[in-house]
Amino acid sequence: MSVIEPASRRRPGTVTAAGYLMLLTAALLVAISIVVFATAAPIVDAARKAYTAAPPKPDQVAAGLQLLFTVVAVLFLVVAVGQVLLGVFNLRGSKVARILTWILNGLAVLCFGCLGSIFLGRANPGNTSGPVNQDGVDTAKFAKALADAVPSWSGPSLGVLLAIIELCLILAILLLALPAAHPWFRKERASDVELTYPTVPAYPSVPGEPPVPSAPAAEPAPATEPQPPAATDPEPPTEPRPPADDEGKPPA
């Protein structure tokens, strides 16, 4: 049995483009996670050296920064998985995935826009000294040491990736909102699907055996002419009987 979909159930190009844009967004988010992991190592080492306090404080600060970078990278991976799921279900025509795409991708546009502006506009702090914290560490010198440890390619890479992600998310939202995408997310009715059944092939003949003769066609019965009703012999007329001897005599 095969299912033939009507023209209204064929996926529009706008939905296909939106789904693949979301899959591209997921790949870019994975790239951002890789950049975050690569950026974490030199910053963590610089924090361990710049935090001039008695042990084990430097190691604790370095471990805290490593945990922060790990959490950020994992969050990007989680968002990437969500984009894959939303993209796949949108391609399948899920109305829930379409609504979630408008909500979650709209929030992602706001968040990623703020992050992108931070990375593209990042500058090293100019102050060489500042307040001292409770551990006796100059916070300004510590912040400058961390900023100097960031690779030169890290900030622009993150900013460009986030800008491309912003564009993909906005396009996906707009494509799913176009009127051409509405029929794909309409609830399918049973009358919209036409079922076709395949023909059953005949059994193959065994080699060496004569073919089975087909049954002769039945001959039509000859038409019978109407027969006239059979003639019946008329009953002979009854003759009058002679009167008996005692009939007609007066009683004694």
C-alpha cells in the first residue's frame, strides 16, 4: 500500500529553506563551542599566574574560570541540539515546532545579539591598577592579565559567527511566517490522503509443465419459443337415463 499526498501536503520551499537554515545554525553553534573551549586554556593559565594570593586560591580561581567556560560551551551545544530538533520537526510539518521556533529563536536573537556586540566591541582595560580585593589581589591588574591572554582571533571569530547565526535565525522566523508555509502545517485529514494498493502478480509457471488451459466460456442457452397450451378433450354429453320401474307409479 502506498500513500499519495495531495498538492497541498507537498513541502513548500520556504519551509525547506527555514529548516536547513536552522540546521546551519546548529553547525555554527558547535563551532562557537569549539572556539570557547580553545579560548579557555590560555585564560585559565593566565588567571592562575595573575591571581597573586596564597595557595590554593590561584588554583581555585583557575578552576572556577574553567568551569565557567565549560558551562558556556555546553549551553551553546544544547542550543545547537534544540535547533536540530526544531529544524527536523518543522520539515515534518509540526505546528508545535513552528510555534516554538518563533518563541525560542526570537529569544536567541536577542541574547546572541548582545553577546556579539560584546565580543566585537571588546577592548583591553586601560587601568594598570585598581582596588585590591580581600585576598590582596589588584583586580585591575588581574582583569588586564586575563584580557591580554585572550587570543587575538577569538573575539572576532565569535562576533562573526554570532552575526551569521543572528541572520539565519531571523530568516528562519520570517520564512516560517510567510503565507506559503501555512498549508504545510495544516492538520492533515484522512480525506486528504489517497491510498493505492499494489496489484498481486500471478504465480509463475513450473518449467516443463503445460500451461493451465483457461476455462471455456459458457455458451448462452438457446431461446425457447413459447408453446401453445395443450388442447383438452371435451367431456361427452351425458344421456338421460330411462326411468326405473317403480318410478312414475302411484303409491299403493
